[in-house]
Amino acid sequence: MDDNHAPLTRYGSLRNRVFLEQALAGTREFGIVADLFSQLSDPTRLRIFWMLCHVEACVSEIAGLMDMSSPAVSHHLRSLRETDLITGSREGKEVYYRASGNEAAQLLHHMIEQTMCITCPEEAERLSDTRADQIALVHDVHEYLLQHMDERITIEALSHRFHLNATTLKAVFKSVYGNSLASHMKEHRMEMAAKLLSETGLPVSDISHRVGYDSQSKFTAAFKSNFGMLPTEYRKEASRAAHGK
């Protein structure tokens, strides 16, 4: 029998025995590994860690997505931070959390996804259904914004109205429409402004309010940046084109 298939109870060479003895003496290192895995014995904590491998989120956003209270989320985050599986950075009054970039966090992330893919098709189906629901909600958000073009509606207000946390709303909107919510709506505002300039005699000040700009100067700057000319110049060009001049 060759060494590769020797019974595991055999020490093998003296060199191997010395190596084993030295490794087994590292009780502290084994303790660290045990503590690391004990943190993930809680399914909820595991879900939070996996989520933070993909997004950066604050306590309230995590609580909204997980349907949990903020204190409960904070408890799990505190445990994950103690083993350096996650890290946080402060922005104003909020702390945004994400998975650490260390080797332990990366290995656990990989292990979780490999295991889920093999043993949890039901979870994958549930996530797929959740994704479909989120996309449907984002379409509703888009339609709502188009109907309220004259208003400047915040992400937080949309999140509250459509019961979708802000981070998820921004991420799903971008995946569906190809750019950020703000950039996408700016395109719609400029298109509507151009239509009103060419098809109506409304003053520029009225048009700027109809497309969500409180300041005519800000609207003029945005319009010029988008079309390369002032709103009044665009109206003249559109009039010449309409009369064949």
C-alpha cells in the first residue's frame, strides 16, 4: 500500500509526526477557526453575511430587506464584526456595512454559494421569485415617476411608498433600465422639455417647472448640457424645421 492510501491512524514519517504535533499545539488558532464558524451557525446571521458580500447597506436597509428589527440586525452585525467577517464605514449619521476583504470572508462567501447551488434549489427558486417581484415593483416606480414629472421625489420616499428598501430599489432599477434612477429620469425630463418647447408656446419658466426644476437657470444649464443649445435656441430651430426654413 502506498503512502497516499495509508490509514489515517498512522503517523507516517517522523517528519509528518513532528508537523502534526506542532500544528495540534496551536490551540489558539483552532479556537479562532471554531469561533469563526460558530458565528455562522445562525441562519439569519448567515443570510446577513451573504447579503453583505454583494451590497453595502446600513442597519435600517438590512432590517427592511430581512424583515427584522434594527436592534436584532445590530446584534448580528456586532457578532460578525467581532470575527472580522464584515467591516463598516461611517457616512454622516449612518454606518454602511460590507463583507471584509480578508481571506476568511472570501472563503466563507465561496463556500456558502457553492453549498447553496448544490443543496438549495428551493432557495434559488425563492430568490428568483423575489427578483421578479422586485422588477415588477420597479416598473411601478418608473410609471409613478413619469406621472409625477413635475415633482422631485426622493429615493427614501419611493422606498416607503413601494415598500422596497432604498439600496435594492437603486440596484434593481439600474439593472432593468441600464442607468441610475436619477440619470434615467433626467433623460425623460429633457425629452419632455424638448417636446414642450417644439410643440407649445409655454414660457421656458413654466416648462422648467413641469419637468421638475424649481430653478429656470438650473433647467437651462441641464438642457444645454444635454442638447448643446439653450432652450430658446432649441425652440427657434424646431420652429424653422417645422416651417421648412
